[in-house]
Amino acid sequence: VGLPINMNGPVGPSPARCQAFGKLIREAKGLPVTYQDERLSTVAAQRVLLEGNLSRAKRKKVIDKLAAVYILQGYLDSIAK
């Protein structure tokens, strides 16, 4: 589960909601849940889309999907170590 931690570190209401969601998954399905820091994922995705010369409308359609790719890749990189 992506964890939207503030840049200065403290956990606010959004991360708490994500943690509550993860707890529901864990309890309902018995699945392990891992939280992945998602700071700067949208910034990285935006940079790639701007470099690709996508129009604002096209960027808006795919920005969240690309940010999710960055979050997942960060998790995969962390477990590969």
C-alpha cells in the first residue's frame, strides 16, 4: 500500500487512512501488507511525462498510473536487496 508520508516525515491523516485500509485487507483476506513510501512518485512521473512532450490533457490521464508504477518499482527494488 502506498504511504503518502509528508516530506518532513510525520504521519498525518492521509497515511493513517492508508494504514487503516491495509489493516482491513490484512484482516479480511489474511494477506501480508507492506507500506511503501510514495513521496515524490508524482514528481518523478510528471518529469518523465514532460520530457515525453505529452499534452497537459494526456498527462492528466496517465499521471496516477505512472506514479503507481514508481511506487511499485520502489517496493520491488527494496525486496530485491
